[in-house]
Amino acid sequence: MTEPTPLRIGNADREAAAALLRRAGDEGRLTVAEVAERLASAERARTQADLDVLLADLVIPGPTAVQAAVVPA
């Protein structure tokens, strides 16, 4: 069986992931070093799977957390 093609991401996706990582750092879920490392990886991310790995062990509130991180309230 053929594996699905990885979904490419754009700048908005990277920025949303970065916002979630910074929030996790602010909440004490990640150390300063972990935030820096993951932010660097998020900047290099090319697919959704790349971002998923960086966020997999974090509490992400609600299904629209990524959108909320990008769109100001």
C-alpha cells in the first residue's frame, strides 16, 4: 500500500506552532532550552508531520488552538 503524501505547510502554520510553543514555555511546560530548540525546528518544518512531532507531548486547548494562536482575539 502506498503511503499518503505528506501535507506541506506554509508560514502561517509555522507561526501558529511557534505561538503554541512559546505559550507552553510561558506556562512552564517547556524549559527555555526546549522552546528554543523546538522553535528552530518549527522554522525548518516543511510538513504537518514535522510540526506534529514538536507539539505531540503538549496540552493543546481545543481543536482550533492553532487558529487561535494566529488570529488575535
